Amino acid sequence: MTFPAPLTGVVPPVCTPLTEEGEVDVPSLLRLVEHLVEGGVHGLFVLGSTSEAAYLTDRQRRQVVEAVVGHVGGQLPVLAGAIDMATARVLDHVEAVTKAGAQAVVVTAPFYARAAHPAEIARHYRRIAEAGPVPVVAYDIPVSVPTRLPAALVLELAAEGVLAGLKDSSGDLAGFREVVTGARKDPATAAFSVLTGSEVIMDAALAVGADGAVPGFANVDPHGYVRLYRLARAGDWDGARAEQDRLCGLFGMTRVGDPARMGPGSSALGAFKTALHLRGVIDCPATADPQIPLSPEETARVRTFLADAGLL
Amino acid sequence: MTFPAPLTGVVPPVCTPLTEEGEVDVPSLLRLVEHLVEGGVHGLFVLGSTSEAAYLTDRQRRQVVEAVVGHVGGQLPVLAGAIDMATARVLDHVEAVTKAGAQAVVVTAPFYARAAHPAEIARHYRRIAEAGPVPVVAYDIPVSVPTRLPAALVLELAAEGVLAGLKDSSGDLAGFREVVTGARKDPATAAFSVLTGSEVIMDAALAVGADGAVPGFANVDPHGYVRLYRLARAGDWDGARAEQDRLCGLFGMTRVGDPARMGPGSSALGAFKTALHLRGVIDCPATADPQIPLSPEETARVRTFLADAGLL
Amino acid sequence: MTFPAPLTGVVPPVCTPLTEEGEVDVPSLLRLVEHLVEGGVHGLFVLGSTSEAAYLTDRQRRQVVEAVVGHVGGQLPVLAGAIDMATARVLDHVEAVTKAGAQAVVVTAPFYARAAHPAEIARHYRRIAEAGPVPVVAYDIPVSVPTRLPAALVLELAAEGVLAGLKDSSGDLAGFREVVTGARKDPATAAFSVLTGSEVIMDAALAVGADGAVPGFANVDPHGYVRLYRLARAGDWDGARAEQDRLCGLFGMTRVGDPARMGPGSSALGAFKTALHLRGVIDCPATADPQIPLSPEETARVRTFLADAGLL
Amino acid sequence: MTFPAPLTGVVPPVCTPLTEEGEVDVPSLLRLVEHLVEGGVHGLFVLGSTSEAAYLTDRQRRQVVEAVVGHVGGQLPVLAGAIDMATARVLDHVEAVTKAGAQAVVVTAPFYARAAHPAEIARHYRRIAEAGPVPVVAYDIPVSVPTRLPAALVLELAAEGVLAGLKDSSGDLAGFREVVTGARKDPATAAFSVLTGSEVIMDAALAVGADGAVPGFANVDPHGYVRLYRLARAGDWDGARAEQDRLCGLFGMTRVGDPARMGPGSSALGAFKTALHLRGVIDCPATADPQIPLSPEETARVRTFLADAGLL
């Protein structure tokens, strides 16, 4: 299939189910993909932050792309993260994931590396676009990569054809709007795809003109996010808001983890995977080291959230 | 050779010379190692931040460790960075670098990954120490990894035998002192090695009790840093301060890069490699993508710094 | 007049016109108030950040409140900032502004003072509410006060009756939504007023349920912000978005200042006051020391923005 | 007396004893001043961060300066903080404290105000120096004022005669050294005073060339800090380090406060005042609102620290 330009709709970052031993659980992964496809999603994003890409070895990353691409076989666009510290390392991942069949790559600014100047970020994306065989989507996720992607730079690289889209997980709707509005004004960026990574202000992002969303929490309730997308597309903003408010309530499960025992990442990914486990989608709720697993009490609280939402 | 416990002295993070094409220039790398050994250094740290580890592919990283270990052949302790985002990826690097002969590994807290809780950091280091065959040195470098390593946690992991040392590149001498003092008080941590990563307050770090230093700028002037170390060890603090002040002046070269064109990382690493090139140690001053190269004018300023210091 | 509960609508933070000598220009201030009242605003907020409260002396602050309260004489609710570092100093301002006639006070978390723990923030607001004769609106403005106000804490203090509202200038719509949704769920907080401080995502804030907005840029185009508010209240979200997009374009004037010469604050406040001067509302575009004034070229660019918008 | 140029020695920021009702306890304040003078300190700094300047009203600030200046009557230089958000407000404090007899003022970069550009900071200090009748000491305290004072800017303003000194509470010894070294190189800045605000690396700051120190913890043990200063001046660096290490151990009392109940500021200032109370210097350990008081258990731990140090 041709990669859509612009990419639109709900494109969840796919969780990576693991076994107790920390290996990729491929059958669970494929069941999760089925669960998302049945939910009506418009694409799949593997090896993103929600996929625990930072925690997976190169071998495991390859396994994930091959399994998912092999399974959806051209039904849906599959994007893959090529998450690494700087240009050459990213290019190795680009090669690996495109060889495995990914149709676009998602790439952050350099991190760890001290290369946060706009000229350095531009050079990074230009090198990757030159060398890479597939569209490049920029990924702005300050919780993981402190270097922000300035709107002006994103639009410049979009107009040059270096970037095919932006996944914005910053929560900064004002900056997001700047990119959306800028891209709409210029025919050179008409096909540029502006996607929000937020689970809790997706309605607002669509209202300001987003092409779509990459909500991690859609792993747990894909139907909800697809419904929200359709309501927004139909111009039913009150309906969209009501659905979003419902999802925001459910999203409260990401805070079940005791902050005395774990950080917010362990809590959120633990809740995602626990919910998928309780819903019968995946076999084991394990998250990768060094994340801290949810306790039985915390697991019970996730169950209550699901039960209250009629998702059990 | 047995890895020293504690590791002491000047252990420079070795720059990685590159060709114009961005490949590791092994002959230049070995000349650089010779230059350092002749300078009197007490160990070598490959694949650190100054080595551009974040920019090198896995293949290039392997090349570096193999070349350096093969060359120094047990004369000097060789530590290698195992720099990656989370536990499983770090363990892959630990395996690679120890197979290539590194005698200790240097490991940061998780980054990109959201795992900054003390319990998550502790789990990270414990897993790596359990699985790894060599001593683990913790690496606190907030300019690259925002998660700081609290003194109390470092001392706890040291007492457990999980950590063999700390390389502290935070510039926070008060926190550094806390670790030094804490480690000296407890017989269980008598062999724990506390190393500063600072090039400009190494005299102060030694005065508060550091075992040694890992100064990136020692690539350019190893004799100076070794002299400084010896003066400090001899209790000649005024002499040590004078040598440090001289090195601080020379270190001004790291700021030659125009901030309108590049970030401080491009400027500093560009100056290191340009100086090594001008001193005839390496063949090419290239830094890895997406760093911005120094201009001819900036190169000329590096030359002036060297000339004024009698290093040409 | 009774202070409305909840406060709703467009409540601009009123700029403080200054003379060339840096004194409050009361006639210009009253013309600005007229301009806002004619624009249809629903209240006035004096001594906020946009009012340069941080730059005004206590004498000047008093002058501002007295002039504005004296002029609007109960026509419109007048809120006043009581912006200072910690509890006792804030209470002195509360006393001064309420004596001068302000009907509510707007108070941040402590700053400069190291008192950022939730227990310390709660104690701060409780003391102020106990001692103060008027409703207290919390002010979350991370660009000025790094300590954020957690949603749970705001809701707790709202339910206690300590806080009458929140002005959120964080730009973090997800956190804002949490407060809105939380306040709506609890009868105890039915009259709690949730106001956005954003000029560029006011439509989105209203869509998620904000009671109103405190947009600094409404000084320049009050009619636009009032129109936007009315469209949103009428449920015409497409109309609201179009008006917001128009205002966002105009808001581009806040970036005319050359970043080599000044920071973003000098640029934004300089543009506000220059626009008010060019529109004939105030006599002099001066901003308070140590802000840097706009150059003639930068002033010309503000004029172009206004001309293109038909505001000259 | 003439204000010394450069100011040297131990110049403690004087705590402000309060009554249970939160008023300045002048008799205790004067006993504290006596305690410091007997300890051998070389100057006094009132209305600094340790003095809770951020928490004191203008009336209380005036009371403090008048009491202290009246008491020491020209025996010792008295500096006073003029801590406020921007230029005009600072100038009001400068007037108040100099009228009350302070011989120099200590001034931070603007805060809350968005004026962090070097050109804005320079304008701030130039205005204050022009208008003010006494020497101006710049105050770099990132824990309270996020805007750092770049070394190059400090040296430029020093050479211009705008600044008479720097109090650096950043803990960044590398930046501190840059100022010290830069000031020593230029005859125009020979009388510029570079003071560290650190309690725990004062020996290191003196070793790199500091003129003196402004250690908050000297309230509790002035004799220790004076001893440390003399040892350093005598070139007995090992003795200085031993004294500093002893003081660092005692300084552990600043962490007695339970982090579940309070922030680090409440804990540190609470410990200072509790120690002064237990030592019989001040009548009441109360800290200003909204700080959280130490519990009886926490107070007992402070007592143990003092007892172990022979300070009871």
C-alpha cells in the first residue's frame, strides 16, 4: 500500500507485550494488533515510547516490526520508531525497520548527544531524510527528549520535503496549533500530517486542525478513540468532548502506581499492560526492566476502572 | 591485568577520531592512545560522551574497543561506556564491550525511558551488576541524562557491591563531596572509586578526596592533567591550582564555536578534535553528524590557544 | 456589586500605561479601561503579569487600583493581583488592593521563597483566605513562578472554600481540563471559576469547559476576544476557531523584538503597548525597566500587523 | 566606616528570629548578632535568603536593618539584601535599607518579571548602580532566581564599576572560578569581591581564589566558619578541609525535615533556627509562613547533631 499523505485518523503506538522473562510475546502482540484493527484504527505505530522502544534490544525491536508488518500485511499503514541518540545510530534503525517492512519512520531530535541547536536538529533530519527510503515523521516528546522542536523549524523542514509529519506529544496545544496553521497556509505542506500524541486533549487537537492522533491509551480502549475521531470529523464537537471526557476519566488508571514505590512511567505503562491483560488481550502484564510492576492492590484499582467503564 | 580497586589517577575519555566519511579512523585512534599513554595517564575510558558514543553505531563502538584494548594490551585499565536508554539495551553493550576486552563498564541512569525514581535506578544498576561480568561505574552527567544520581543511592549501591565507582560530570562539587565523604566512612566502600569528570575543577575535586579524574580535555593536554594530579597527590595544592588555572585558560578554546551557528557540544568537541589535528595526533578533525564543524576562523582561534600554550 | 460566582467571560489583565519617566499614566490607563469596556469585556484584572505588576512600585500599584476602581465604579468586577514572594508580603498587598476597592485578589504560589511543597502551598493559600476579606483566585503561571499548582491541590482548596477560582497561564490544557472536570463533578465547587490565561488556545479552553479567559492580548483587540467568547458560548465552535485563528495571526506581533537584543517579555509587552499607542489608546508605548524598548523597525512591523487586521 | 574593597572574610547572612506571632524578635536578633560578632565574623549580611527576606514585610525588613546597624554601629560592614522582582521595586528597597544604614546592597537578577536576557540584566544592574548611593553586590542564587548571571556579564559590569562584588550561591564552582580568575586578571576589577554562598564547599571556593564566604550555616557555628577561613588564608589546606568536613557533617541537620511533610527550605531554615534556639541564642525557633515547623522528633535530631558536635 502507498503511505497516505497526509496520514490521518487514530494511529495508536502499539504496546509490546512481554513474557515474564522479558522477551517479546509475539502471539499476544498479534492479538493486540487484532484488537486495535477491530477497534477501527487507521494505522499502527510500533516502537514508540508506549511500545517501550527505549527498553527493547535491537533484536526485540526487529521481532516486533516483522511480526506486526507480517500480520497486517498492507491492510494498514505501519510506522516504526527509529529511536536513538544521534544520526548514525538512528539511520541503523531506519534501515532495520524499513527492511522489516515499516512504511514510515518516527524520529526525535538527538538526545544524550549535545546537539540541540536548530542547525544541528535540521542537519539531523536532513541526513536521515536523504539516506532513508521512507517518509520521516518528527517526534516531539519533551518528557523523553528535552530538546523541543520549534514550530518554525518543523515547518521549514516540512516545506523542504524533509519531514512528512509531526507527532507532538508535548501537550503544548499553542505550539501544536502554530504548526497546524502554518502547514495549512502553504501548498508545499498540504500533505504534511500533524498528529497529536495526547490521550487527554485529542478533541482539542482535532478542533484546531490536527490530522489525527497517536494516543497510547488507545491500546486499552481503541473503540473510544476511534469514536472520538469520528465525532470530531463529523463536526459533532459536543459529542467529541463527551467521549474525550469519558476517556479522561478512564485514563485516571495511569496513576494507580504508588509514587513512593515507582515513577509515573512505571505506573502508566503498568496500567496499560495490566488493563490489556485483564481485558484478555495479552497474556502477561510485565513491563520491561527497570520499571516497577504494579502491586495486587494497584492491579485491583485498574480492574475497577475497567469494570466501571464496562470494559471487562 | 586486575582492575584496580579503587581506580585512581587520570583516566581520559578517549576521543574517537573519524574520517571525512564519518568512519572510525583506527590509525589516528591508536596514535591518540599513544599520545595519552606517553602523557602518563593511568587508564583509558572509551565510548564516553567525549568519545561521541552517542553518535557511533554499534559496529563503530565495537571497532573502538577492540582497537584500543588490542593496542594497550593490559598495560593500562580500559573502561568502556555502555551508554544506552534502559537496562536490556545497556546489557547488550556490556556484553559487546567486555567481549572486546573492556575491564569495566560505565553506565548512566536510564534516559529517554521514563525511569527516574530511585527504585527504578537502583533496579537498573542491580540488574546490570548481576548480569555483567565486570565492575560497573555509575555515570552522572546531567548535561546528557537529566536524572541525577542521589548521593545516598550511590552510596547504598556501592555498599551492596553493585557499583565499583562513580564518574561525576555534574559540576556539583557539594554532591560529589557527599559521595567521597560517605564512601570513606564505611569500610564496605573503601575500594569504591570516586572520579570527577570535570576539566576545570579537578584540583578542587582531588582536594575534597577524589580518587581520580576523567577529564575530556586531557585528550588535548594529557601532560598537564597528569602533572596536576601528581601535584595534588604530593599535597602541593598551590602548584595544583596554578596548573589547573593554566588548563582552565587553555580550555577557553572549547568556546570558539559561534553560538549563532552551533551548540556548545559542537564547539567543544570540534575544538578538542581540531586541537588534536593541529598537534599532529589525528588525521582529520571531523566530528560526527549532526554536529556542525568549526569554520576556518574558529580553527585559527584554536591554533592561537595552542600556540600561546606552547603546544604546537 | 457582588462578585460573580463563578466569574465568567473575558477578563483582560489591564496593561499599565507609563510615561517616558516610568510613572503611571493615569489618563491613558482610563482610556484603556474605556477601550476594554466598549469592547464588551466582562471584568478587569489589574496588577497581573501583563500589567507589569512585577515592575511597579507599591505606590504605583496603589495608583492603578484606585484609578481603575474609581473609574468603573461597580460597573464591572475588578480583580487585582497581589503578586509577591510569600504569605506576609502577599497579605500586605491584599490589604492595599482591597482598601483601594478590588473585589477579588489573584495570588500565585510562593516564589523566590523555597516553599514549593504541596503542604506549603496549601498553608500559603489558607492563611491568605483566612486573613483576606475578598475571594482568592489562584494563579498558575510557570513562566514567572516555577512551582506548578497541582490539579488535586487546587480542587482540594476549592472544595474547602479557600479558593474562588484559578487563572491558569500554563498552556497545559490537559492539566486545565482536570481542574475543570473535577470542579464540575463536585457540588461544593460549582461556583469555582476556571479561567485560562492563554491568548492562543482560548477556544480550546472554553470547549473543555472554562468559565472564561484572562487574555493579555485582549488589551489590543478586546472586540475579537469578546466575539470569540460569544461564539463559543453559542456553541458555534467553527466560528470560534476561525476567530481564534485570526487572533493567533495577529498575536504574531508579540515576536517582533529581535532576540539578539531582548528577551520574549520585552518583545511581547513592547508589542502590546506599541499597538495600543498606534491605535491611539495610550500616549506612550514605554515599558518599565529593565525591559528593552522596540526599535523603529520593530514598531513598523507592529503597525503592519494592525493595518493588515484593519485595526488602524 | 568605609566599606572594604574588596570585602573579604566570613559574612554570614543573618537569620531573622521571629516570635510565635511571626513578628521580628529584635532582642533575639541582637543576641544573634552578638553571637556572630563573638564568633569573629568579618561582616554581616541582613535580608538575604537565609534571613527569610522573601517572607518579611517591608516594615519588618526595615526593622531588621535598623536594629542590626544600630547595634553594630560601624564595627563591621553591614550589607543588606534588596530582594525584589524588578528594577523600580528593588530601588525602593535600596533606598529603605541605605536610609537605615546598610553600607552595600545585594541584588539578584529580575525574577517573576520576564527579563532574563543579558541586555535586560545589564540594564537592571546599571539602573540600580546609577540610582543607588552604595556599592551593589550581584547575587546568583538559582534555587530562588532561575536566571543565572553569566561570568562574562558579571566581569563586564564589574569592569564598568556597576558591580562591587558577587555572592554566588549556585554551587557551580567552575563558573565561580571563571569570575574569580577573570577578576584577578584585570586591574579594573582588582577590588571586586567574589564571595561564595556555599556552606559545604567554602574551602574549595577559597582555594580557587574567593575573597570570602556568605555561609548561612555560620549562624549556627560561626567559630567553625571563621576557623576554616583562617586556615585557608594561612595556606593550611589540609586543616581547612578537615574543618570543612566537620561542618559538612554538622550541616546534615538541614535534612531532618520529613520530605513527606515539607520541602527542603522548611527543613533547612527550621534546622538553623531550631539549633539557634537550642544553643540559647534566640527565644523561638519559628519560621515564617507558609513554611512548615519541625516536629518534636525532628527537633530532637537537631539536638543530637549539636550534642555530637559539642555545641550544646
